[in-house]
Amino acid sequence: MKKTIYHGSNKIIEKPLFGFGKLKNDYGLGFYCTEELDMAKEWGVSKDADGYANIYKIETKGL
């Protein structure tokens, strides 16, 4: 089964890679995604700049 997930960012990220996030994130270094588009939009913006809601499709069969 395919699932759609979202990642909010200040840039477009074509291929997610682990290890390039903010070290002092709430949950540590990682590539955080959500199933909620609105949440990703909120995460992607700052006071000073617009952002992006990156969209990914993942296969969940076998997980």
C-alpha cells in the first residue's frame, strides 16, 4: 500500500537524506515527515520566509 507523507522545509528536497537536519531538533537529528499537509506547510515557513511542503509517496507493505 502506498502512503503520502509531507515534509516542511525552506527548500525543495527531491530525495530525502538522513544526516542533514538540525542537530538540536526536538527529537534529534532526522528527516521528519507528517501525514498532514497543513502541518508540513506550517513547519516549512518562518517569520521571514516562505517555505515548501515536499510530498513523498512511500510503500508501506511489509513495514
